[in-house]
Amino acid sequence: MEKVTQLDQSHVDELYAEASYWHVNTGDEVIHAKRMQGRFRRIKWYTATVWLIYFFGPYLRWGDRQAVLFDIPNRKFHIFDITIMPQDVWLLAMILLFFAIMLAAVTSIAGRVFCGYFCFQTIWTDIFTFIEEKLEGPPAKRHKLDKAPWTWDKIKIKAIKHALWLLIGVITGIAFTTWFTDAYQIWAEYFTLQASLIAWTSVLMFTLGTYILAGFMREQTCFWLCPYARIQGVMYDIQTILPTYDINRGEPRGRLVKGNTVEGNGDCISCNQCVAVCPTGIDIRHGQQEGCITCGLCLDACDSVMDKIGKPRGLIRYSSHEELEGKKPQPLYKRPRVIIYFSIMLIAASGLLYGLTNLGTFDLKVIHERQPLFVRLSDGSIQNKYILKILNKTDKDMHISIDVDGPDNLTTQGVKEKTLLPSGKLSSFIVFVRIPKNNLDSDRTPLYFTIHSYESFDDNINYQSMFYAPRI
Amino acid sequence: MSDEKNPFPGENNTGHVWDDSLRELLNEPPTWWRIGFHASWIFVVIYCILYPAWPLLTTSTKGVLGWTSLDEYRQDLKAIEEVRGPYETKLKGMPAAAVLADEELSNYVVRSAKVLFGDNCSACHGAGGQGNVGFPVLADDDWLYGGTIDDIEMSINMGRKGMMPAQSAIVNSAEADKLANAILTGQIASEPLFMEKGCVGCHGVDGKGMAALGSANLIDGIWRFVAEDQLYSIKHTIMHGVNDPSDPKTRNAEMPTFGGTKLSETDIRKLAVYVHKLGGGQ
């Protein structure tokens, strides 16, 4: 009954040859990467310092408030001199667009730079393994300790390690909350146990998240959890520079014999250092693959080995597929994707700049009453009702006058000469406009509302509405 | 099933085989699934302890937190009433005119009495006071019984039922046509029939009506009984009157009483301010 079509075995071998080395770590082995000094290691430390802003940024003051504060309960985002209210939230869309396209642009030029040098997952994992190495020693010792029976010494080391990890988690969580509530105030609240439930929950979630993601999941997060890892992977093209093993120079690889390369062999001496240092545990010599976060640590490892055996550096180097094939790399400004990405970034940045410089003092909306659209009055004139909603976006109380411009002999009701607009509040006014019927030559006449500020003369704001009358 | 009868022995299957080779294995479910399963039932147990959960015959288990949706609603209501409270106390016993003069208080009334207006007034007068066929516009400045705040409060409190006698006995059709035409064109004061037939007694020599009687202003072009054919409508009103019990074709126009048991004094006062502020208060 069994019907198996016999295929030519050699074809099948060919089919699987490419995947024969394929080894995927689904979390059953713990990767203890070796730490090595080098150029990219140093760059990694520098780029990691960007995250110091995350920890210390909120303590910067601006006048009598925090310089950058995302005040969600009051719906106000303070960024230095600027206060952004929900009306201006389109700016957020511009920021997101800018950074999304920046990710695409950078990825198309130099691969997963974000993953390798800036991502919190990479950096927190790096810090966690740094602590691990200080306490437990180099990778070989760590593997041994993991397998060793539970002795008092092992418990002591592990306990300190996990305590430090949790501490980093707690600090990370607290740092997160300081962006949303005054930093000094929330620290006081934590110490007096007065913080809100949301604050405590955030700290707890961040502590657990940091502890689990950086302590245990590590490269598994990049493999299976992170969508950006996959998205960025498809943004490469043959012109993208990536950590690449120069297969032409390295192969056929072979170990040193009596301290010398064997005649006919390539430069790769199978020392496996590139694999030992890889934080995601891949072998870069198999080419670009999903596990590679382009952190450049294998470049450092290989370069140091090449130095030792007296060969030129760069057996593993940042190189594009095109370059490896011997083609001359195209300059950036000739690459359509780069041009398109940068154009979109420019548009987003211009939008952002325009938005930030034109935030304005007021926001005015005029709502025309629809029930009734108009009213006939005893003296033959027509009356329309408008609801004006004026938002004072500044942090000062302002005084305004409301002007209505339209046909001749227009009179208004409900408009005071000097009206107070409390700071940061939306005030609404009902304005009645009367126009004699003879002065109207259409059933719809444009009407212009202007808000004049007493405090600053540049901050006038206009709104065009409509005056409705019976059909003539 | 014993292993001898099992066609795939030693495989950790249930022993059930379909279509010769299809069988169910006894593998452990994946870890993530088991974590989810246990987390779910633990959640249910904790939830049932904390919150009302199991229905009993007449009631349900209460839960140790003592939470109920009704309590939560009451709490929210209390929070709203705390905001309204100061205004409401201020409103009690304050004359409507004083409420109108107080800007903050009248703003509060305009916002909060919208519901009251919607519940009690808008069925006839429209959601924005725009009126309806047979029901007067409240947003204009033409008032049968006066447009001051006190007049409006009185109209809501006591109701209004005006009366215009049917004129068919003393006005013939041709005369009614003449009168209706003069009213429609706003020339009623110069129409001799207006004086002759005694219309001036209620509508005044100038035809502007009298608020004390509730007689209509005949020259402002605003019609109490709006119709497609306004001329015909005016003639009908002249011939058959308003609320005249002797004429079966008379017009019905009655504003019910809202005082007494229907609405509280404060509610009526709020509505008076609200209506006054619709656009035509005097």
C-alpha cells in the first residue's frame, strides 16, 4: 500500500545541502558569548550611552517644571519650551513617520544598525551578560557552573546575579514612569508608598519584562518575538553593507599546522572565534541569516585573529553582496531606495518643523447651530447662532476680543469687549449674529470670525463660517 | 487496547486507528499551552473569589471585594453631583432674572438644562427650539406672551391657552380674503376692515398684538400657524379662531402646565433661562 516515489538520491542531497548546516536554537541551549575587545565593541559602548538619556533625561528642569514631561492625565506633552496638546497630536504621526522611514533608510544602507547598536534588547542583554561574566567568569566557566550541583557558593553567586538583574529591572521601570509624572515627585511617592496603582504596575511590568527578556529570553526575543527584526531583514538588498565573511578569501578553510596555514588553504583557520563571540550564537561564515543582528562583534574577533597570524584584517567585514562579487559599490545618491527614503524623511521633518514653529496660541472652532439654521426676527432681520470653542494653548491666562466680519449692518450678541481665556482650557461662547434681510443677497453668506489677543498682537486667528438665510 | 492488537506498538498512541494509518498520539501539550491553561483557571478561581460570580436562586455570590456595578455607577454619579452641587444649591430660591445676570451660573444652566429641554420641551418645540408645524419657535424674538425671563418662566409654570373667537359670523369670505392679504403683506394697520370688524380690540391699533392677552403680532411676518399656503392659513385662523369651543374647525394651541407636580421650581427656572438664551430673550 505504501507508495513512495523514488527520487534520484543525488538531487535530494543537492536540495538539502544548503540547509544541512542549518541549526536553529529554539531556546534549549543557553548562549554564553565570549567578550573580546575591539573597534565595534567600543562603538557598541558609545551607542549604548544614548540610553543614559532615558535614565537621566527626566531630571532636567525647565523653568518650574520638568523639561520633558508626557503629562497624560492633563493631556499635555511638555518638550522644553513647547507644550503639545491633543489638537496637535498629528505631530506625533510626523515623528513616527520620520523614525519609521529612518529605520528603513538606515537598514537599506547598513543593515540592522538599530538591532546591533541601539536596541534596548541588545543593550540590556549586553549589560546583563556583563554582570554575569564579572560574577561567574568567562563562557567555559559559566557553562560549567550551570551544570554544577547546587553548592553554597553557586547559590551565592546566582543570588547576587539575579538580585542585580532585578535591580536593573526596577530602575528601568522607575525611569519609565519618570517621563510621565514629575521625576522628583514620583521618587518621593515611591519611598512613601504613595505612588498610584498605574505607576506601581508599570514598574512591576518593566521589572519583570527586563528581567525575563534580558536575563532569560535574550537572543530568542530577536529570533521569535521581535517584528522589527523580520521587517528589517526584508529591507536588505545587494547594496546593503552587512557583516560578511569573505568567502573568496577564506575558503577552503583549515586549521593551522605547526603555526602556519596549509598551502592552498584560504585565510580562515577555523578558529571559531566568530561563533564564540556571537551574542545570538550563529556562524556568520554561512552568510547573512535571520539571527544576525549586525552588531559587528565577529568582525572584532576575526580581526584580532588575523593580526595574530599576520594576515590582513577584514576577512569578516562590513561589505555588500555586490562588492563581494567584485562590483564597484554605487554611491548612496544614485540608489533609488535611499533617495525615496530620504525624501520621505525630509517631508516628515519639514512637517514637524512647520508644526512646532506654528503651534499658535489659540485653537478656534466655530460651530454653526443647525436647529434652527436661522431665525426670523420681528424687525425682519435674520439671526444665526454660533458656538465658538477657543482653546488657549499657552500657560498664561489670555484676554481676547471676538470680531465678526460679514455683510453691512451686521450686529452681534454675546460678544464681550474683553474676554478671559484661562490657560490651557477650552472655553466656549455662544454668539448670535443678526443681519437685516435686505443686506443679504444669498441664502448662504460667508462670515469671518477673528480672535484678537490683548497680550500678543501677532496671535490673531481666523475662522470662516457661513450665515444662513431663507431662500430669496 | 493491548500492545499486540495495536498496529503501531510502542508509539504512545491512543490505539485508535482510522484509514489504516491515521492515529491519535498521546503527546504532552506544548508548554506555552499548559501555562496558558493553568493561568486561565487560576484567574477564574481568583475572580470568583473576588467578584460576584455564581448565580444563586434569588441572588448571587457576593465576592469578597463587595464590588457591584450599581455601586460603581453610584460612585460616578456622586462624582458628577459633587461638581454640580454648588451650582444647584445656588440656584435654589434664586429668582430667574438673577440667574440670568450671573454669567457663570447661566452658563451652567445652558449646559445642564439641555437634557431637561430635550425631555420636556423638544417634542413640540424641536431640539434647538426651532419650532414645529403648529408649535412656536423659541429661538426668535417674537413672543405671544412676552419674552422677558419672568414671562417665559410663567409660561412654563402655568401653561398658556390663548383664545381667538371664530369670526365666520361677522366676516364673510371676501372680507376674510382682504384681511388675510393685508396681514400677509404687513399692511394690516391701514386696512379699514381691521378697525371695522373689531380686530384692534385684541391685536392693537398698530397690529402688533398685546402680550397681556397673548394676541399675535400681525405685522412682523412671523407666523404662529405656519403653512405652505400662508394666505390660506391666515384666512382659516380668521374664520375659525383659536381654541374657540363653538367652532369645530378652530385651531388648537395649548401649552401645558409644567408647574406643580410635573417639574420642580428649580427645573422650571433652569428651563426659563435656557429658553431665554436660545436667541430671542428680552
